[in-house]
Amino acid sequence: MIDKALKEIRRGSVEIIDFERIKKLLERYFHTGERYNVKAGFDPTAPDLHLGHTVLLQKLSIFQQYGANIQFLIGDFTAQIGDPTGKNATRKVLSKEQVLQNAKSYKDQIFNILDPDKTTVVFNSVWLDALGSKGLLELTMTYNVARMLERDDFDKRYKSNESISISEFLYPLLQGYDSVHLKSDIELGGTDQKFNLLMGRHLQRTYGVMDEQSVVMMPILEGLDGIQKMSKSLNNYIGVTEKANDMFGKILSISDELMWRYYELLSSKNLDDIAAIKTQVNESKLHPKYVKEMLALEIVERFHSKKQAQTAKEEFDKIHLQNKVPSEMQCFEIKEESIWIVKALLECKLETSSSQARRDIKQGGVKVNQQKVIDEQEQLFAGEYILQVGKRKFAKLKVL
């Protein structure tokens, strides 16, 4: 049982520091039932999460299966500073109101994956506010500027004469102090957080509160393009609050190769089951599209329901296999004698710019009433139309 647990804990990880301690914690749990603490911190800098964020949540869920109490840390204090990781400029400061509003949405979203009975949601403002100026000064004395500047992003900015605020130096110290206060046994984070995660070990040793925490670093999930990290700014993301139909369609759009990456990092299926499915695909006993549908159904059900997942599949098949239009779509009305097709696409929020609309028309990606638009100067006169861009974007337009 311990070997299976360790295999699942290692699953998808890029680096684990002090794996032996994790093994001892699991052995103690299986022999005595004594639980241990696993921490992961999230700064609520945006109101919603995407599947890239849930890579850590999936790993936390695995730890819960094997005796962990999860410390889900919402960095309402540190979010007001802004994590400088990977940034080439000082981040804008968020207001307390913005942070708290975002934090509430995080709490609403995480329990689609985590067991609430084995999860403690904590806010680091509780102990960081109480730290006070004396405590903060003591914290700054535990690390020196030269070591701080060894951090890659700080080093690049310093050499490029880019501004680095003193508050940004405080960020990793405060994140590390979270581990001191919580007495975390293990901390999870992305590979980009290595410096901050190691700071937790350093400060636990400095303050002498307990053995240093183990660290599990997970990869940054690629977005729908399979190349760049999943990000809202790159528009290659799948949001956990997206509609079931949109979520299902986006997952079906990923490449067959990326599908296995998503299975490893996002699926609740164990590694043996995934390996068996992969073998069946390689032996042509299962079609990759069917396996991708299985993944899409699992993820949509996680954030919506089994019924909504099945409905999303039926809608997808209706559009892509039967060449029909969705049962539901957003409706728009325009009171004009006629409207230029490009303007119509913009008014119906199917395109973000006239130039993009023209490109899509030239590439054959725009349809009106299921017929391809060839002439970018086409006019739509009084009547009802179904506008379509690509395979997933639809709108109903009434020209009055």
C-alpha cells in the first residue's frame, strides 16, 4: 500500500526534496493512523482558477487519500505585495477588498476536488498582521541581500537596472514564514516557486520549530496550444467556472499527445489504469478520440455534474458529427436595414477585431446558417441568422 501511495505522490512531479521524510510520514500514518500536514499556498490575485491551477489541487487530493491534512493557504496578506516570481517588473498592489473577493471565489471552487473534512482553509494575514514591525525586522535578519539576489528573476532585473522594491524581497520570507507558523510537514508548489519553497525549509531550520518540510514541485501545465503555459492572458486556458459545453469542447480540441499529459496531471484515474488505457490505444483497441472524451467527461463532471457532462458530449456530437447547431446560444438583435458581416461578428462577440474577422472569413472559418462565407463584404438583411466562427463559437442574430 505504501509503495502505491508513493508512486501516486511522485506522479507527474518534477522534483521532490527529502522524499525519505515523506516516506516516513506515510509509514507512520499506515502504522499508527497519525496524520501529517501538507501545505499549498494560493495568492488570490484573480477571481477564478483554471485547470493549470488544479494540478496542485489534484496532488493535494492524492495526499488526502494517504493521511494528509491539507493546509489550503490563501495568501490574502502576500497577495497585496504580489509574488515577484518570473516578473520583470514590480507588480501592482491589489486592494484588500479585491483580494478578499477573489479569496471567496477560491473557497467556492476548491472543494470540487478537495475533501472539506480533511482541508483547513487558512489566511496568512492572521499571523502576518500579528507579526508586527519587531517580528518583521527579525524575519529580515534571517537572510541576506546577496543570497536574495541569487534568485534568477531578481538577478536578471538587477543586472538590467530594472526596479526591485524592498517589499518583493519580503515576499519569499513571508511565504517561508507561513511554513514556520503552520508547522507544515510538506509543501507543494510549481517549479517556478523553488526559491520560495526552499525558504520555508530555511526558516523552519532557523526558527527551530520542527524538522524541515519536504518539498514537492509540480510542472506548469501547458495550455490548449500544447506549447505555452496555460494562461488567461494567452487565451489558451480552460477555466474551472466555464460552461460545461465550452469546457468539454476545449478538452476535445487538445492534441492526442497533450491528452496524456492532462491525464497524468489532472485525472483521478490511477497510473495503472492510465497505462492500461494507453496500451489499448497503442494496440488500436481504443480510438484516441474516445479516450479524450473519457477525460473530458471526467473533468466536466468534476466541476459541473454527470448529467451536464453527458449533455455537453451530446451537444458536441450534434455540432461536430451531425453538423447541426447547438440547442442553446446567445441571441442578439440589431435594428438596421442591413449589417456588414464583419460588424455582425463583432456585435455578436464572436470576433475581437475586424482584422481577425476578415482573416477567419478568408480561411473559411465563418459560416452563416451553416454555409461558408466567401465574400467579406457580405451584407445581412432583415431576418434571423445563425453565425458561426470555427467549431465552437455560435450566436443567433436577428436583423430587424
